[in-house]
Amino acid sequence: MKEKQSSDYVLIALKNLNLIIIIYIAGIMAFSLYGCIYAGNAEEFLLNARRVPYAPWKQILVPLFLYVACLLVMYIPAEKNSILFMEICVEIVLGLILSGFLGFSYIGIVLLVLADTMKYFPKSTMKFPVAIVICLFYLLVNYDFMSIYFEVIPFSVYLDYFQSNVQSLLLGIENVLSSLNTFGFLVYMVVLLQTELDEKERIMNLNRQLNDANRQLNEANSELQQANIQLEEYAREEEQMVATRERNRLAREIHDTLGHALTGIITGLEACTALMDVAPEAAKAQIGVITDVARQGITDVRRSVKALRPDALEKYDLADAIMMTVEEMKKAAGVEIFYQCGTSLNCFNNDEEEVIYRIVQESITNAIRHGHAGKIWIDIEREYGVMKIRIRDNGVGCTEIKKGFGLHHMEERLSLLQGKLFFSGEDGFTIEAHIPIRWGETEEKND
């Protein structure tokens, strides 16, 4: 419920005051009519009035009925300007009729209509023209002017029934009540104006606070973007450093292994050359030793290169390694992953297995890390000698795709196998990799 403001209480006081004034004036008029009838002065009253008055009970009930109708119109909600304008017109008409019943001796009801207009009429350019029109009505609605067009009985005729001292008292009370109504209207306008000024000041303060909050948010976003850029740079540098360290480590290991093996082979071959003519049997024995050194060197090189393969592919075959990765990510990240493979994953060599495994692994990681996906669909199938890997998620997607390290690495790995990578950021994110199958149609017939 909307909290009442100070102007609302002043407006309620004005409505109650107008009710008292209407009852007061109508009561005097009705009492005067009853008094003239019972005192036998009706003929004298008619001569002064120059028209037949309303029945005493009508003189009280009709103004009250009109005033209540005017109040009811004021309380009718109006969402459109046209309806509100019609309500104001109805209020003015009811106020004029009510004033006519009171002999146009009281026109304070027009001030009440004006107060209601200033309160509920929208804050637009139409507000002040309407107020000016109501003020003109207030100035023109008086007995001297309206008696030219309408036959009305002046309030003074009703007062003639009373003695002169009582007349002065009644007129004094009527003037005091009218002055209170005018004063209340002025107070209401001052309070309403102050309320509007306070409201504007509050809105301006809220706008300033909102602007400050937006500025702080923009600054925070700018700092966050700068931090993200720095993090990306750090990640790129870190990845390069890790790759460099790994290359150096492998280079050192292969250098030491091959250097040791090649040195032994070269030395042994030189010895064989010297012994070939002198001691053929010793040369043969030396060749056997050289062969063992070469085999050991090959073994050491394979062991070094083998360290580049994922650990999962070392322990399991490709199908089980993918399934294990899917299950681990489902448990660790709490996402739903729907995995479907419609072809055999056997007969791939090591480099092909590693590419397929890395594409699935990297796509799941990107969907969770960048796409904030809750569901991921993985489909692997074979079509016309091409292995198709399709990974789709329900994440935030991306309208403008900028290739990061993940997409670049996928393209680099696929290019080594003459494969292609396709991706789309609409309706989540979709990655599709096409890899030519080198083991042909034999496995396809067996499926």
C-alpha cells in the first residue's frame, strides 16, 4: 500500500471542511424555508426570491448527494489522460450544480476540484492549462454573474428570516469557513509543491547515485578486462615457458640418450674398421656389441617420445580412455555429458588416438570453463571413410568467435592428419572435427 504524504492529509481535511460548509449553508437555507412556512411569511419570501424555492428536504439532500457524487468521481482511478480529463469535467459540472443549489453563495468546491486536479493530473504540459480553466471558473462562478443567466435565490433572502444580529453571526461563520477553505487550499498547494520538489531532489539523488554506481561498474569492468588480458598474457607466457621447458627436457634426454648411443656406435665402427683385416672374428663380435647399443638407444628414444602421450592412453585403449575422461568430468564438474559412439575406435595408431582423445578432452574443458555449460553431447561416427567427432553444449555460446589456444591446438593437431575443424557459437557452442580414416573399409565392414 502506498504511504500517504502530507498533501494527502491536507486534501482529506479540505474535503471534510467542504462537507461542513455545504451542510452549514444548506441547513440555514432549509431552516429558513421551514421557518417562513410555519411563521406564515411564505408570501413575503416569494416576493423577495422571485421564484419558487426547492422543498426544504431537497435543499439539504440534493447538495449532499452532489457532493458525495463529486467525491466518488475523485476516487475513481484513471490510467489514461482522456479519462482523467473527463473526470475533471464531471467534477466541475457537479460543483457548478451544487453551487447553484446553494444560490452561488459558496464556490469553494471549485478550489477542491482544482486541488484534486493538481494532485492526480499527470505531470505534463496539460496540467497547467487545465488549472487555468478551473481558476477562471472560480472567478466567474458568483451570484452577480451567474444570476444573469440562471434564476437563483440569493443566500441573503434566506438570511432575512433571521434577526439582524443572528444574520451577522451566520454570515461571519460562513465567511470564516470560506476563508479556512481558501487558506487550506493555499496550504495544500504549498505542501504539494514542496513534496514535488522533494521528490525531484530524491530522484536527482538517485540518478546521481546510479550514475556513480554505473561509473564504478564501468571502472570495475575495465579493470576486470585488463586483468583478463593480463591473465591471458600470463597464461600464454606460462604455456610457452612450460612448452619450452618440456622441449628442453626432452631435447636434453634425447641428446644424452642418442649422444651416448651414437658415440658408442661410432667408436665401435672405427674399431671394426681397424680389426676387419687383422681379426675378423673380433670385428664380428664388436658389431654385435654395436647392435645392442643401437637397440638400447632406440628403446631409450621411444621411452622419451612415449612420455608425450596422455597417461590415460598409456593405461587404456582409446574407447575406454574417452569413457573414463567423460565419467571423471561428470563427477568433478557436476555436468551432464551424453556420450555416443557409433563406430569402432580400434586400429588407430598412436598419433591418431592422441588427436581424437585431445579433441574430446579439450572440447569438454572449454564447454565447462568458457561456456558454463550444464549439458554436453558427444557423438562419434564414421561416414564415407571420415571419422566425425561432434561436441555440442548448452552454454552461453559466442557470436564473435576468437580462436584461443584450444582451437588453435585442435587445428594444428588435425592438420597433421589432414583433418578439418568446424565450430559455431550459436545456440551454445558446437565443435566438429573430421579426420580421414587411414585403415579404410575393412573395419567398417566388420562393424
